[in-house]
Amino acid sequence: MKLYYVAKTRASRPRWVLEELGVPYDLVRLEPGPGGTRTLEHLARHPLGHVPVLEDRGTFIFESGAICLHLADLFPEKRLLPAPGTVERALAYQWVLFAMSEMEPPLVTLSAEARKPDVERNASTVSAARDQFKKVAAILEAVLRDRKYLVGDAFGVADVMVGATLAWARAMKLVDAMPSLEGYLGRLRDRPAWQRALAD
């Protein structure tokens, strides 16, 4: 298996899963832009020139959530996903999709605004995105108040997706004064696999 990768992007999520699984893989580092992710070679892997892309048995798979779920399915003995057909499995899917559909959009908006010169930033857009994320964070704060991980007490793919996205939010100072989320992120940061995945 090969993971096409750019550091400090969504590609860190499947890299984290691969490190948790402890299976061999090739990490193909790309530079963002014309000399890397926008080459014809990479556009054949991902038509939008994005990462991550997983190459598995001659097939290219993109979207970080899809890759993480696929990897967990390949190695069921590692128990990063509950058994198929269980409600716990459905909850894992729920949180993976929650990360992508509810958590990411306001962070993408805020990141885009932060890259603009001060005079071009839209204060109302920033305020609305921050409020949107606060609602999402409040849900997670309540859910994680009395549990170690998102699906019972078992670490899994849901925690990779939500945890990596929360770390992005924390870097933007969006989870301050949320003790459940801080504790949760602390538990995730203590995992050697996450430390290896984010070492660069």
C-alpha cells in the first residue's frame, strides 16, 4: 500500500490509522502545487489534485474518511471499527461523517479567511463560522464528558477523524475552556501512533 501525502493536511488522518494498525506502507511525500499534487501523474490518482490518496492493489482511493474506514476494514483484528451490523458500527460511521460534514466546513471557512489580508477579511463570515463551530464543539463536549472515546471506551477510526479535526480547531483557539475536549485531545496526543503520524 502507498499513501500519497502532504504534511499537515487531511492526509495525516490515514497516516495515523496506518501507524495504529502497525502494517507496512509506503509514504509518498508530495509538494503542494504544480510540481507535486498538480502534476498529471497525481491528477490521475485524484482528479482534483488533492491528498490523501491510498493506492491499494492497483486502485486509487481518495477522501480521508473513506480511506480510514477501508484500512480499518482490511485489518478487523485491530478493532479500529466495531463489528459490522452492530449499533456501535453505525455510531462509528456517524462520527466519521460528523467530522467531515459538521466540523470541517466552518474550519475551512475560517482558514480561508485567515489567509486573506486583514482588509479583505469578512468579519460577519468569520463570526458566523466561529458560532457554527462552537455549536458543534458543544455537542462533543457533552458527549465526551463521561466517556474516554467516542464509541464506548474503545479507540477507533471515529476518534482519528474527530480528533484530528479537533486538533485543527484547537490550533485556531476554538476549543478553549472545554475541559472534556482538552482531556480527550490529551489522551489522543499520548498515543504513540499519533505522535509518529504528526512527527513532521
